[in-house]
Amino acid sequence: MVFGFGTAQSETPESLIEKVKKMASKQQLAGVRTVTIWDPSGKPKTFDERVLRKGNNLRIEYPDDSPFAGQIVVESEEKRLTYFIAKNEIRESRIRPIEDQFDFGGGRRQGAVRLVFASGEEIANLRTNRIDVLAGNQKRQSLWIEPRRAVVLKRELYDNEGKAVGGYEYKRIAFLKSVEASKFSLPKDATVIRPKDDLIRLAKSLEMKPYTLDPVTGYQLMHARGGDIKGSKVLRQIFDSGKSQVSLIQVRGGEHRELSERSGRINIYPFNHNGALLVLIGEVDLDTLRRLASRIIVQQP
Amino acid sequence: MDKELFTKIQKGEALDARESLMLEQSLEAGDHSHVASWIEALDDPQPSLHWRSNLNSRLREIAPVEKKRFNWFGSGLAIAGITAFSLTFAFIMAMPKETKAPVAQAQPPAIVAGPSDFGSTLVKVHLSDEAEVSGGIRSPRRTVEPAFDWDSL
């Protein structure tokens, strides 16, 4: 266990994470951070976000030269609203509350989850302590935390091979005395597109039926996305139960006879549903995925 | 000999295998000379189909069962097949069991094998989406779709 500079000797990784959760609702700050998301081919996508935060409310803007310029993201509690200025349209998706984003005990884990201190480094000119989240011997996440204010200045998430799948790092940050609440409100007359609306629209454009998980399963649709993967049209949905996340992916086109059940940290359960190829993926056991497969419905408007 | 056979038939006595075969061959070959003479000698010169049917039944009952020669090649294949099946069955039975929940409509996958490349890609996509939901990072939509993948240059 290596303690970073500024860590009280009595501080444990668990107590520092608890402090992060507790302080989240009190923090007011403005910062610029670089976000990196690795696409399935392993190619990183990097872009800057301008973040304004008042407790659990977050506002994100993008620089004028960003491909995402012209949209504003507002997060509050369990919703993420993305406002497209030119269209006067708000796309709604769901997120886990900030406190839950630092809850590492949920879901099925291979072995107990352990939090360990590792060598921190200077991020945005602030000294940090690093906490590694380990499942067995596998690193799942790393967090670089400024210990006095308990702010996460850098975060990286890893896949089952230990490769980074996403993360952010603040380049500059300022702690503010107050932030106006009005900065987190969006136009009331904007058209709101909910996740299920998005699902129906995407399914139509991909010439698929909008199959989804029945809400009685306890899994809530967080967001739906469409696209191409290895020459196949893919409609993907991610669900959250509060304890675990599961993806339902509908695949059209291409030969995927090799696609099979897989057991491991992340389980895969492919199945046919009325002629459609559906795949359930998640860090839950195969029986759970099988049970979910029996709870497929067509999303109604 | 023929007379003996004829007498046996008349008396309804059991025929041995050789006699049965001789009678059957005569009937099948259309050797009506013997058959006709036997029939003429019968009390009832118009044997009914029932009589012939009974005769055939009796012939079948007493006809010797032809013993098939043992086919070492065919049997070997059969034994190999049975052995393979037994081993497969034993292997399946020895595998750890998973309790299967009733699955309505959903059918199990056609092939249950190792991981696929496509499957690995789907897992990565899932992890990326999961990171968005629970990790505080997001992949925003482009405001304007580029006409070309400039990152590929």
C-alpha cells in the first residue's frame, strides 16, 4: 500500500471513497477535462469538455472547434439531458447518481472487490492519491483523487483484459464559491426525446423491431444507440438495475454462427427471438441472462 | 417326398424347415403341377383364400430364421459409434450443471462454443456503454456528421 502525498495515515481507500461520495453534493467547480473513450477497435476518441458543477448538477459544454459544439449536457441526479441548440431538442438518457458511480460492490464480481492505494501524481497542478479498484487480481478502475476536497480529477475504467475503455482527466480546475442554479436549466419548449423514443426511432431506421427488456425485470433502459459493427447493423441498449448493467444488442446482417454463449467476468447470451438475433451481455450470471431473454417485449410508443 | 409333404399338409402336421422351403418355393415359382395335383386330391377342390392364408401363416411360423453372418466391418463401426456416444454422454454428464430457467419464446443459441471475435467486440461495446452509465464519462453525439473519416488520415 503506497500513500500519496497529503494522505492522512489513518485514511483508507474506503474512507476516501466515502468522502468522495459525501462531498459530491457540496462541490462547486469549473474545469476543463480531456475525455478519452476507446472504440471497439481499440482506437481512442479524445475530446475536451468544459465542466461546471454545483453539487449533483453538472453542465458540460464543448469548445467551438469540437465536433460536439452546439450541444449542452446537463446532468442532475439520475438523468442526462443533451440539448441540441439548433434543433431545440433535448435527448434524455439515464445515468447512475454520482454516489452510485463510486459504489464498486454492485453486480456479480469474480472475487471480492478491493480498493488499494497506489502512487498518485499531479493532475491539474494538484496532488492526488490514486486508488485502484481490483476484482481478484484484475484492475477494473483507477481513480486519482485530490484528498482534501475529495474531488476525482482523473478516472480510468478497464476492460476484462486490463485495457482502458474510457476515462477523463482534468487539465485545469477552479473551485468556486457559488454557481448559479439557472446554469443547469434548459429551455422548457424544447422537444424531449426519451430513451424509448430513441429506441423506436433507431429501430425504424435500422429496419428492426424495437425489442427491449420488459421493465418488470427491474432493468431500466438508460440509452439506445445504433450503428455498424463489423459489417452488421447493430441496435444496442444498456439497462441498469441499480446493481448491475446489462446490454441488449440486436444484430442484423452478417454471418454470426460463431457467436456463442460465453461465460467469464462478462457473460454473453445470444438467442433468436422471432427471427431476430439478440444478444444479452453483462456482468451477471448466465442464468440471469437466460431469464432476461424470456422477458423481451416490443417497445410501444 | 412330395407325397409325404402333401400328406403332412393334409393332416395339418408341422413342416420342417426343408419342407416349408420346398413348398414355398413351389408356390412362388408357379410350380402349379405339384400344387394343382395336391389341390385336386383335396376333399374340397376349391381351396379358399383363407386356406392359403393359413398355410402361409403356418409356413412363416415354422420357417427357419436365416442367421445373418457377422459383419465385422459394419459391427466395428457400430461399436465405434456406440463407444463415441457413450463417451460423449459420460462427458456431458460429468460437466458442471447449470440450472436453466424456463425461457419463453427465446431459443438457446445454435452453437455453444468458444468466444468469437464478434462476441469480443460486443463485449467491448457493452463495457464502453457501461462506462458511460456508471463511470461519469459520455460519448456525445456529433452535432454535424463529417463527410469523411478525417481521423483515418
